[in-house]
Amino acid sequence: MEKLVVKGPTPLKGEVTISGAKNAAVAILPATLLIDGVCTIENLPNISDIKISCEILRQLGAKITWNNEHSITIDTTNITTTKAPLDLTSKFRASYYIIGAMLGRKGEIEVGMPGGCKLGARPIDQHIKGFEMLGATVNLEKGTIYAKAKKLKAAPIYMDIVSVGATINVMLASVLAKGTTTIDNAAKEPHIVDVANFLNTMGADIRGAGTDVIKINGVEKLHGGCTYSVVPDQIEAGTFMLAAVATRGDLTLKNCITKHLESITAKIFEVGGNVEDNGDSIRVWCNKRPNNANIKTLPYPGFPTDLQPQMGVVLALANGTSVINESIWESRFQYTEELNKMGAKITAQGKTAFFEGVKKLYGAPVYSSDLRAGAALVIAGTAAEGETEIYNLEHIDRGYENIEEKFRKIGAKIERVKE
Ligand code: UD1
């Protein structure tokens, strides 16, 4: 078993280069199944979710060549099976994108129910509704999803809730469907735009991604022969921005799109931190105890649920009482119990948590319950006095590239230790 050992407190200072977006990359890789040819994807984050995605594609028949640790060339000319490896698809959430992509490519797929972080109920009814409206039949039996369509046909699809996954999945399934599909009440996250840009580069005709109405004009075929670079990771950037505030440091983030970070920037100003937008880089610094603030997580462009735990560390240390209302996931406050072990005073009730700010956190052994909770604990350990041991690293490794190396470069005293 591995653990991270962090000795604090350290104000994080220096430059961090942000990696490609996990949530875009895990959709773009299955999207290559829609192409009858070869393409190159660059700026992939070097994380375990990407390695598993590649292995799933390989087992479906794709040929993958690693050009370097952030770039692959993928040949999806011969897709030889419609059965996705159940053991791998159950390892992460985004494996459900195989369904939309394979319905488009082969009209058939058998795949395990997706895994991923345990954030409460994670239904996929909106994905299924979308596929069925496009003419597919979808059956769920003993943890396996069987989806089939003789011929997909465009349809008007209204999403009952704003869902990132359902928006992308329906987009994937409809790219090659005859006619014009409309997705109403679509999610608007940056990675939705990135997946649409990728598909358009390959010959798709998708309009309106990034707004709440997306129109997909079905095309006959997607061509290969293109190189595409994944968008910078909004959530990794936000994680380091909040790390700068929580540790009262001064960080410059390179390779980020500052437009995607507006809700985080606004909250940093509210708690008394400073943000300087330099176009493709952003500087964040804070030299005093943060003020209290209230947060409500919302779909983009609202404050992202995936930065809620990291913001929770800032508010745990703030001057005064703060309230976080988590409106997306029903069970995303497990990290607050770990912060309380470090001296925080947080009371979580259902989807609301009350933070009575403390002056200091103290090192303690803590357990990462999910990916973003793990990142929050790394920030907390860096801000806290003494030694923090963080366990359950597999969550963090799914979504953050070289987290300890990136933290070490900006001054953190952090080591990965085998027990
Ligand atoms: C994606 C992100 C995840 C992020 C989340 C919200 C990936 C791989 N993961 O997850 O990191 O926390 O967006 O920004 O991109 N819902 C339904 N029915 C559905 C689908 C969703 O009721 O069919 C509900 C969910 O329970 C949740 C809300 O809709 O309450 C949002 O979920 P969704 O946007 O789909 O999240 P994911 O795509 O799973």
C-alpha cells in the first residue's frame, strides 16, 4: 500500500504547468471509435483513467501507439468486437462513453455498468433516454448494459437534468445518425466544447456546444488523418488556484484557459485572495487568512462540484463561518470528516456543510474517499502544521498527473511512501 506523507505548513510558490483535461480526454478517446482511420491525440494527461481507456479501445480492436507520455496515435479502422471488457469498464465512470460511440460505429455494444467515484446515486437514465430516442434499445441485466440499434435516426432530445455525461454520450451517438439531432438543456462544460471540437475536426457537424442547445447534423462518415490537442484541465487549474489560497502562497499556472476559471476567480476575490489574468496563464496569491464565503455548486458556468472539496479546505481555514451547498451530488462531504481529524470544525448535513473557520489545521492520518477529496487532502496537508499521511491514493492517481511531483516543484514537502 502506498501513502503520501506531507509535512507542513508550506506556502506554495512558483510555476505549475496544467495538464490536459481528464474529463475531455476520457470522452475523446472513445470518440475515436467513430472514425474509420487514424488520428493523433496530444496533451493527454498521464493518469490511470487514460491508460485504462486506451486498454479498452485496444481490446475492442484499435491499434494504439504511444508517441510520448502525452500523445497517442490511434487507428480505429478495425473494430473487431462489440463486447467491452467488463473488468476495465467498471473501473471508472467515463467508460459509459463507449456506449454512445459504439452505437454510432457498430450499432451494438455490451458493456459493464460504469464505476467511478462514489458521490451518491449516479443514474444514467438520461443517457438511456437519449439513446432510445435515437432508435436504440437498451437493456440492463446483472450489471451489464446491452445497447443495440439497427439504424440510428436523429431526434429532438430534451435533457430532464443538466448532465455532462448524457450530453456527451448523446452527441457521440448522433454524429453519424441520419438527420439533425437537437439536445435541449445540454450541459455547457468546457470539455463538452472540446469533444465537439474534436469530432468537428474529424468531419462531424456539431453546432452550439457550450450553449444549452446543441444541434448535431448527422454526417455519413468521420475521417482520420488529424491531430488534436486536448483542452487544459479546468479542475486541475482550479485545484492549484485554491492550493495557493489555502497555503497563503503565490502560484502562476501555465497552460490554462482563464475564461474557464471565472467562477473560481470570483470566489478567490471574495475570500480576499488575488488573481491576475495573463491570457494563457494565471497568477494567484494570498498573504492573509482567507475571509469566509458561501458556495453553491452548479453546472458550468457555476462553481464546479469538482472543486468543492478543495474550496472546503480554504473555508475550513477562513475567518468566520461559511456554508457550502452541494447541488449536484448527494454524498460529496465525506472529506469533511477527514478535515475534522486535522482540527477543522465542519458539520455536514445532507447536501449542506457548515464551516466554522479555524486558524490552523494539524497533520493527521487521513483517507481519500474519492478523486477530488484526495486533492483536497493534499492541499490540507500542505497547509497544516505537522505531518499528514494520506491513504487510498488510487483515487488521486486516476485524475491528477504526478500530483506529488507538481506539489514538490512548488515547495511542498511531500513524498510517496510504500508501506
Ligand atoms: C461529470 C464529471 C464529474 C463531475 C460531474 C458534474 C466526467 C467523467 N465526470 O460526471 O467529474 O463531478 O460531471 O460536473 O466527466 N444524472 C441523472 N441522470 C443521468 C445522468 C446524471 O440524474 O442520466 C444526475 C447525477 O446524478 C448528478 C447530475 O445529474 O446529480 C449531474 O451528473 P453528470 O453531469 O451526468 O455527471 P457525470 O457526467 O457522471
